[in-house]
Amino acid sequence: MSTTAPHEALPHELAVFPLRSRYAAEIAQILGRLRYAGTVSYIDNLPDGPAPPDVGPVVVVDDFDPANPDLGVVMSVFPTGLRHRLVDELRLAGATAFPTLVDPTAVVATSASLGSGTSVNALAVVASGTTIGSFVTVNRSASIGHDVVVEDFVSFGPGCVLTGHVVIEPGAFIGAGAVIVPGVRVGRNAIVGAGAVVTTDVAAHHVVVGNPARTVREGDGHGGGVPAP
């Protein structure tokens, strides 16, 4: 896991991938609030897929060169497993630069670290001593507490709250408004449902809901999950 300063300069050329995820519109808003002055394009890899958000300019995937050494690729897909698979495809196609994107309204402690390809949306908080891995998505108003460890390819829904000393393993998904109390570990590819209050560890691949959270089933993870190394 490579880590970067939360507010390091973005490349002068960005590609937002993929276009037909609704989260592409969130990325566009972050870039707008940052007053990003470089060149940005939105890559349409599914021309027959779901309706795209109203952002642009749009570049069809056949005209997209991920191996361009001057290009930074910003991931705009929220399901953890799908994001992992698309990053693998982009790397195989030659992409090497995945910048960290932090909304200017977010608060990231100077002692926190963020991995490459991670995005932090509006009004989110990342507290002191916290380490966030690569290709993590922190959605609007999420609060990540102090001394938390978040591993790669995790997604946090809007308004979720992690207290101190929590560990989130790769590929986990934390739903909107969920609360995770101190010292809890959430396993690989686990899913914490919206509004759940998690007071004990969550096993890998388990789906938990409710207050207090209880396992309702086992599954493959959000968007197919992230494979074990």
C-alpha cells in the first residue's frame, strides 16, 4: 500500500473512469470544488450501458490511452469488487498513476495518510493517526475516527461513523449511517448495512444489519468482492 500526502498536487491531465457509474457525477463535483484547472475527460467504457450522468467531455474507450505517462486515472465506481477488477484491467493496459482526490470541504488530519487512488468526498473527516489504503472511497459526511486502519478497496457510505482503533479489511463495504464502535474489526468483503450499529467483530464475507448488528447471510462482497492475495 503506497500512501500520499492528503493534498498533493493533481496531475495536469485526468481521466475519470468509468463514466456510466453514478459516482462519476460526485467526482465531477469534487473536481469543480477543487477548481481543477487541468484537462479532464470521462471515459465511456459501456456505450450500451446505463444512462450516464450529465458530465463531460466524454471520451469513448477506444480513444482512451491509459498508458499515457502524463495521465492520472480517477476511479468513479462505488462497489468494491467492481472497482478492484477495473483497476486490474487499467493496470494491465498500462495505467500507472492513480491520484488521491480530497474534496476541499473534507478535513484530513496531518497525521493521517491516504493511499493512491483513494477519494474523500465533501464534508468527510479523517482523524489523527488513521491510515487509509489504496482505492478507498469515503463518501459524503463520513467520519473516520482516530487510529483507524482501513485497508485497500473499501467503500464508506454517506454519514457513516467509525470510532477509534477500528480495522477495516480489504473490500469491505460500510453502508450509509452505520456506526462502528471502538476496537471492532470488519473482515474482508464484509458488508455492514445502512444504519447498523456494529459492536462486535464482523467476519469476512458476512452481511450484518441492525442495532446491534447481526449476521443475516454470507456473500461474495459488494460488487463481487476483492480476492484474497
